[in-house]
Amino acid sequence: MQDLVIKNVKTAEYKEVDLNRIHDPEGEHQHQFGFLKSTVVSPYKDGEGKMSVAFYTLLPGQSNYPYHQHLGREEMFYIISGKATLKTPQGDREVTEGDVVFFPPNENGAHMLTNTSDEPVSYLDIDTYTPSDVVLYPDSGNVRVLAPSMQKSFKIDSEVNYLDGE
């Protein structure tokens, strides 16, 4: 049974996540994807609940993830401190302390947060839990399939016939 959780953004333990080191060890990509993360609750980790909640900190020059949109999850950011540039389908927008941003699970919810300032940016990220999701990456034409036992990326234009190989 899941316990009550109280966690403070100022005293939470953070883990450094460097997506470039994990997914691009040869350093072929120009953008810096990395952050500090403190998970508050996670059904992915805990096996219970319907929401994933985490604190993130972006250092200057870092982006949270590549520009993407979820097809199965809703997501919300609450900017706790600092200011950053939010890439959206409607163009870049500055977000600052106190802003709340909601990303629907469709093309209107595509997003990437980048710290373009000289100070750290802290935000709360809340998303709905679905055991599986499809994530589209409009800039690269990639699609990522997330399932409990698999995470795979493909080019969206590499479609095969539904019965291919059956």
C-alpha cells in the first residue's frame, strides 16, 4: 500500500541525469540534454498510483528532453524558480517563476524546456501514468514506443505493412 508522501523541493535529494552520456556517448549531438531530478512519487518505480511527480533542476544551457509530444500521457510543469525558454508548436515562449504549463496528449502538447538564463531553473513535473506510451519527436521524425518491458525508438517513416513477416 502506498504511503503518504511529503517532500520539499529545497531539501530533496537529486540525481544527475545526463541523456547525452546515456544515449550519445560519442558526442554526435549538439544539444545538451541533462538535469537534476528528484522523484516524489512514481508508479513506474513503486508500481502504484496514477501520477508521476518529480522535481527537476535545469542548469544554464541544459534542456530537459528533446522536443517531443506524448500520445498517451498528460503532463504539467509548475515553474518553481528561474526562467526558461519553452519550445512549443506555437513557437518559443518564456516561462518564469509561478507559471503553470499544461501539455495535452496531442500535437498541441509538444514541448522542450531549455534554460537560456545564467541561473538554475527549478520546476515540478506531474504527468498521468500509463503503462505504455508513444512519444513523437517532430524535429527528428523519431517515434519512441514505451512499454513496461521495452523502450524502442524508430524513424516514423520506416513504416511496414501490418502483416509484414506474419
